[in-house]
Amino acid sequence: MGANAEMWYYWNRFWELKDVSFIQSIPGMEIFRPAPGVFRILQPLWEIALGLENYVKSPLFPIVLSMCLYVVMVMPWVYIDMYGREWKWIQKYKIQPDKPATWAGIRKAMLLTLWNHLLYLLPISVAQWVWTPDTVLPKIAPTLWDFCVNQYLALAVFDFEYYIWHFSHHKVRFLYKHVHGVHHQYHAPHSWVTQYLHPWELIAVGTFATTSPWIFSSHPMTHWSFMQFSMLISVEAHIGYDLPLMPHNWAPFWGGGIKHDMHHQKPLTNFQPFFNWFDRLMGTECPGQRAGGYKPPELLDWEKKHAELRLLKRKELESKSGLLLNLLDDQAEEDLILDPVN
Ligand SMILES: [Zn+2]
Ligand SMILES: [Zn+2]
């Protein structure tokens, strides 16, 4: 193809617009419906995927991509945790500096992750490969608006689904003891704890991440990107560092890393994985501990208030039963049925 013909080919690809997305079909959102002739900035990237169509249309593609990217996301943090203990420039951001990650703890989490992938995710993936039809790849990329908004909405759905799942797996003792408690063996998370999960939890999380974008009839590019993005912010929630550019420092209603780290310290708080609006609504939000183990005044207030409530509860129970009670704090209560790693 000559240079002119090639330019003409891409020109036609960029400007050939026929599809209308879910968001653009909502009354009032027509303004975001691109008229024919609107440039799609993601088209060159999508052309690369179309060039590899034989591979990317396979239902195995997003799963293999997720597994590979997960290792790429967590390994730098393993290096920092293992070899960077003296690096002050990064260690000053550690949320629980008194509990550094150990090789034994990292190896334990790596082995369970590997085991879960081989024993559960691999057979599910192969079954999907055999029985699910190939993904139909549209010729046109999503608009940037669709790409971003669909992912944000899918994230809100995932966040809500996991909140319900998570809350019930803390409140029902059987579910906590036999399923979610596995994840809470680590009080000070590190990157590999992200998928240190009971297989049932891994399958539930995988299902939420895969199906949430379906609601919005997302483009395959948006769908794949969402799966990787949700995994990236899940890893971010577990690295155990409070870095200046992390979204909890600038995004409204974002819980993120410091809130989830606190959830591992005080398991009956901060049930939302990403945002914090339901925790605020339900009164289960606890302010996060910050870089260097710093406890901000709002966290000290929270701890003081909860210590007082616990004392009141204890006195009330003692006066009813006539016995002297030793009421444990939330963490110790949860540990009674766990085998903590750190
Ligand atoms: Zn966690
Ligand atoms: Zn939990």
C-alpha cells in the first residue's frame, strides 16, 4: 500500500462512525454522541489489537493478560520490600513501618496465589476457551468519553458488589472463618496479599471484574482495560505504602490504599475496596494511618471514641451477668479464629 492509500485507509477508519453506546443512548447525553466525522483518539491503539486479532479474540486473552500483568505489578514491590529496607526515600512512606514484609510471608502468599491459579483459574479459563465463542472485535475504537465513563461506572458497580460480599463475609462468622478470614491472616499487607484469597473469594472477585462492564455493553477495549485497571487499584490498596500521588490524596470519595491497610488492622471497618461512600453512610469508615505510621488526629479521635464505647459495652455486660469480662478489641476478636502471619 502506497503512502497515500495508507493515509486514506486510516482516514476512513478514524471517521467511519456508526455505533451508539449505552451512555450516549441515555436521554440528555446525546451531546456526547459523536457525529460522523469525529476523531477517535484510541483508534491507533485499537488498530494494533486488530492486527493481532487471531490472538486477542480468544476468550483466553483477557485472562492471560491479567495473570501476566499481575506479576508485573507486584514484583517491583517485592524487590522494594526485600532489598529496599534501607532505602529511606521509599521506606518513609511505609504505613506500618514496625511490620516489614518478610520473605516467609511473601513466599506463603505467592504459593497460595500460584496454587489458586493452577487449580481453579486455569481449568475455568480452559473451559471458557473451549465453550465460549471468540470475542467479536468491532472495527471502530470506543470514544475516549465512553472508554473513561464506562470504566468509572463499572468500577462503581464492582465496588458495590464487593461491599455487599465483603460485609456479609465479616458479619457471618461461618463465612469469615472458612472463606474471607484467609485474606486477613496478614495484618500488614504487601503486594502479594492482593490475591492471597480463598478460591471462592478469588472466583467471586473475578466474576465481579468480568461482568461489571457487561451492564454497560462496553467495547472489548474498555472491558479489557477495566479488568487490568481494577487489578491495578487492588494491588495499590495492598502495597502497604502511602505515596504522595496515590488517588486517596486527590480523588474525592476514594478510600484506596490507606483505608484498606486500616481494614487489615481493624477488620470491622472500611469494607469498600475502592471508594468510601457506603462506609460513610453505614458508619463503618475509619480514618487511615499515614506514611511513617503517623496517626492523624481524626484517627486518634476514632480510636478514643471506640475505646470508650467498648468500655461502656463491657460495663453493661458485666452488670447484667455479674461477671468480670475481658472484652477484646476487633482485631483480637477476629484473630481468635485465624492463624495470623504478621
Ligand atoms: Zn486486603
Ligand atoms: Zn475483609
